[in-house]
Amino acid sequence: MLLGSQLRRLREARGITREAAGYSIRASESKISRMELGRVSFKTRDVEDLLTLYGITDDQERASLLSLAREANVAGWWHSYSDVLPSWFPTYVGLEGAASLIRAYEVQFVHGLLQTEAYARAVVRRGMKGASAADVEKRVALRLERQKYLLSENAPEFHIVLDEAALRRPYGDREVMRGQLQHLIDISQRPNVRLQVMPFSLGGHSGESGAFTILSFPESDLSDVVYLEQLTSALYLDKHEDVAQYETALKELQQDSPGPDESRDLLRGLLQLS
């Protein structure tokens, strides 16, 4: 995505159409569009030819962009889990790992970045009925690997609104749920985590369309991406008008929910009841 956005910026600065850029690398206009959106891999020769077309002659600038092209083609660590993942999910894992700010609303279950191992196992077993024990454990291992990013030195900011339904719906036995609630209390006190609970008592709210995640990146020329997971696929929205609507919905959810301290009190109350 970063390389694609850089190439788009260079093309537009020279006033070159996507059609002309495609012609220069023996490709279609649609391929240039997919390259600029970061949705296809990059051939070094194609990037070299585009840089020449865009008038980039400085050796250092060319080397930097070509290095980015090589990095873009390296498979991420999560690709070793591709055999147990739906086809659309590796893209999300890659985006999540590149984000500097992750904002989310979750209603069905606790967000994957906040799940305990036992809770994650219960969720995966429910979602992968008939899967082998090995496949279940591999999916759980991926979830735990993703969580390391949240605890790393360069951890992103993570702002999450959990619907009370996600906390009351049991996955696993009583001890699993108690462990999950305690983990939420603990991790919500990390400086990069802002956790709020949307209580039943509020009634209707702006999250009526269901769960969603907004990913923001440190590179200023990368647009935010909204991730919407469906039963057989997922949507990645990056148009400004689409992202803006989800940002408004999340802001309203945050404003309507109790703050982090009050939400921790709510979690403690649920823990006592469990």
C-alpha cells in the first residue's frame, strides 16, 4: 500500500494517466490501479520502468523505492498459517501489523487482540466445527502471535468498544470466562489500550450495523482502511466518504459508552457475578 501510494503520487505529479503508465510496462490501466492500491505484487522491472517514466533519476530515491518493492513481495510471518485461514484474512493480518492506530467495535465476542488462549480456543472451536485439533491449535497460535504486536515496543494505539453482549455471551466454561474478564481488566490498564464497554442499559446506539475495525497507518499518504468481516468474505473500505461514516459511528460509540475507568468497574462487576 505504501509503495502503491508513492507511485500514484509520482504519476499524478507528472500528469500521466493510468492508461499511459500501463502502456509503459505492457500492462492494463486496471493493473496500474491495483498496483497503486497495493493489491498486487510488484515486479522490480515494472517499478524501474515506472520510475523512469515519472522522471525519478536520483539514485538514492530510486534505490529506496526499489527496496520497498522487494519488501512488499516478501511473505509475512502469517502466511505459514494460510492453510487454516479464510482467503481474505491474511490481508487483514498484514494491515493490522502495519497500523499505528487500531479502532474497533465488537459485539459477538471479545476482539481477537484481547482474547486469552482458553477463550480463543473456545471461539475457534465454535467457528471451525469439524476441524481437526491440530487446525484449531494452529488458528489459536496465530491469534496469540498477533497479540504480540499489541505488547511490543512499537505497539499501536488500540481503542476498542466492546458491547456488553460480547462479555455476557459464554465461550468455554465458567473459568474460561472469568479468566477472560480478568485479562480485559488487566490489559485495559496498558497505556496504549483504551477499552470501553457499551452497556445494555444505553439501548440503541450507532453500532447497529455490527462489528467493524478502522486501521490507521503512520505514513501520512496512506488512507485509513475499514475492515468488515462477513460470513464468506470481507470488505476493505478506503474511500474517504466510507471511512468518515465509520469514524463518526465509532466516535458516537465512544462518547455514549462509559469511560475506561467506569468500564473497568463494569468488568469487575461482571467478574463478581460470573
